[in-house]
Amino acid sequence: MNKILVTGATGNVGGHVVTELARAGLSVRALVRDPSRARLPEQVDVVTGDLTRPETVEPALAGVEKVFLVWPGFAAQTAEPVVEALAKHVRHVVYLSANVPEESDAPPIFHQELERLIRASVPNWTFLRPSGFATNTLGWADQIRTGVVHWPYGQAARALIHEKDIAAVGVHVLTSAGHGGAAYPITGPDLLTQAEQVRIIGEVTGREARWEDMPPEEAREHLLAAWGDANFVDSALAGWRSFVDSPEQVTDMVEKLLGRPALSFRSWARDHEADFR
């Protein structure tokens, strides 16, 4: 097998993908913005590149057969030339997309545009469509320490997925046959409201933690300051609002693909206990 290129190689999911591929003895190349700051296994071929600068991508594709694609940021302005380069050089693209509810008034997000471009150009692709990332709850860490989390839509129910499960599915798809043209909705096993997520984190960390709803318009100002992309902010808020009345659907896709149950949110909280202390 020729090289597998992993983008987002120092992120929550990409880092696990790189490590698991290297542990399996496969030839892995990691695309990173600053190799001097990358902390990856010694045998990994680390190269400089940035998906927002398409001219840096094609040199990294030499000898690459498959790509695990994680898109940076919240917009797809530079996606077309990157996808064209992938279509020219590689045999299979596994794209980390998102599981967007079909019945939602949320505005379209960049994942849908990336999927469209990949379908149109890349002959062999697989889309991973995870539910909400459990790691996103790390954004509550400072508030957990105070004992109260202020955020909107406490009764929004989601099946958050452990980043290790996303990576494990990605590695499975990259290293086994029969996944071309598939779009896999992958979720965690637990349907929990945001308020319940806070309670579980509190139980695991030994802290009393409770939820207080924040007005959505106030949260929007916080998110605009943090993310900068109004379209993505409005999509996120609309998604959370939709999960109050129509909870996220739990799937057994992780178990079907990996032959084991998906990791629970409580298991994720135990893995990240130190991050909340």
C-alpha cells in the first residue's frame, strides 16, 4: 500500500488516525502547518501544508494513495482546487463531514459544499458523518469548575461521539475494502441532553455541576466572537434548537463497522477528566 495522507493530523481526530495507522505499520504522511510543533510518532512522514493555501497541497500528494480529509475552519472558499488536486493524484478520499439533520431550518454549512465537490470530482470517496463531538463539551471546562454551565437549549438531546471512535472508523475505512460511495452516520450510544452531559461530567470529576439556560441571542454573540462565521453560528444554534423537539438519532454504525459498541459519553468524560480540573 502506498502512503496515506492525513490532514488535520494534530487535531482531536486526525491525531488518533495518524497514531493508529502508524501503530499498524502503515506508511503515513501528516500534513501540518508547522512541523516543528507536531508531536507525532517518529515513523510518520510530516510535511508542511495548509488546505487554505491550495498551492501547498499538491506537493504533499506525491506517492499518496488515500487521504483522510479534515477541513479547517468553517468555510470552503479554497476547497475546489484542493479537491481537484485530490482527484488528480489519489485513489480514495475519506472525508470527515457532519451528520446534518435532514429536517432542519439551519442554513447550509461548508460540509455540504465539500461533499458536493468530492462527489463530482473524486472517483472513490467515503463520507464519515459523525454526530456532535464529545470534545466540544471541553468548551464548558471553565464553567464546570465554577459549578454552573450557562448555555442555550439545555434540553437539546444528542448522541455525542468519542473522537477515538471517529478515528477508529476512519482507519477501518482506509484499510479495508467495500466503502466506496458510502456515507456513514456515526454516533455515540447515549442520547443525552446537554444538561445531562454537564451532570455526568460533574459526577466523573467529583464536582457539583448544573445547567442554566442562556438566551440564544446572547450565545450568538459569544459564538460570533469565537468563530467569526455568522452562517456557521446560525447553523449551530438552529441545530441545537431542533434537537430539543427532535433529538438526534442514535445509530449502531460504529458497532457495525468496528464489531464493538461505540464508547459512552461517560467513558469520554473519564478519558478527559483532567481537562475539567
